[in-house]
Amino acid sequence: MPELVFFSGTMDCGKSTLALQIEHNRSARGLQGLIYSRNDRAGRGKLSSRLGLVTEAVEAVDDMDFYVHVVDRLSSGGRVDYVIVDEAQFLGPGQIDQLARVVDDLGLDVFAFGITTDFRTKLFPGSQRLVELADRIEVLKVEALCWCGARATHNARTVDGRMVVEGAQVVVGDVRGDASGEGPDRPAEVGYEVLCRRHHRRRQTAATAHAAALSPDVLPVDAPR
């Protein structure tokens, strides 16, 4: 039976690499898939991993109807045996419903990859809908590590190395991004970092921990008044 499968994990856990592996395995057997991505690190219309692998993809824009897009491909004589969607957390709930319809009405497997929660530990709407609708949820086994060496469970947004907990849910930035340039007019550098729950709660990134010369075992205390 065809399935809607949600592969979930933190940043740096190999989601895009697995998406590329699934594409390779199926294409090597003569199958043809439709690949979608959004806000990929390699640019529009790309699916890439941090290992350097990259392939062409369809950029999933806000108003895209996935069901209609797949039907149009089939109606024009194209072949579609499966669908891969990377960065699925950025999709709208209605678009996840469309992917479920691709499974149910067209009989195609859909493999969706994405992180579950944002930098505030809140569910992405797309990921929430996937949790509600997916036939199967796979949490990736490759563990990303916090700077302290513990298993990373949370995604953090940083601005010039300091963790922030307010702002728009989606802001494109570099993983492990470092501040560049000098002077007060230098634009703030937005980055992302994976942290364990303890250091996410403390808002303690690798940069701020190094600056404070703190051990990961030191408990936060209030400054004397």
C-alpha cells in the first residue's frame, strides 16, 4: 500500500542525505520520481545535503497545489512513481493535505522530510499536519550533537552567536553561521545551531559558552544585586 511517510529530526541529522539516497535507490531501479524542495541551502530548485550531494528539484512555493502539479505531470505523459518533499516543515497545512491526496487518490508513495519544531520549540504548521496525517513517522537515527557532546534535541536560532527566542518563524540563515565583518554597520549574522534541551533552556550556544568559559555542568545563577 502506498504511504505518506514523515522523516523527522533536528538539523544536522541527515534528512536531506536520506532523501537523496531514496531517490538514488529508486532511480537505479528504473523508477521516476518528482522531487520538491524549499529554501534549500544550494538555492532555488535544488535538493542538497551538507555532504556535497545535490540534485534538481521543483521549488515548492506558497501557492503550489501538489496534487494538481502531479496530475498535470501525469496528464502530459510524464511518469511519476513516487514523490519526495524536502524541507516539508515550510509547507502549509493545506499542502500536506494535498500530499495525502496524492497517496490516497493516485496511489503514489510520498516521502516528506523536515524538522518538527522551530527555534522556539513550537511545531511548524506543516510538520504538525504531517504528524496528524502521516501513515508512518520515522525519527532519524543519526544523532546530531550539542556543543557539550550530548544528544541535540532542539533547533536554536542565533544572531551574532547569541540565541534568540523571538522573531519570524522562517528566516533563512547558515547552520553554524559566524559573524563576519566588523563595525557597528555590519549586518547581524543569522545562524542556526542544534542544542540539547538543557542548553536550549539556558540559551547557551557554543559561542556564548566559550566566551563565558563555562563548563556544561555549571548551573545558571542570578547575578548578585
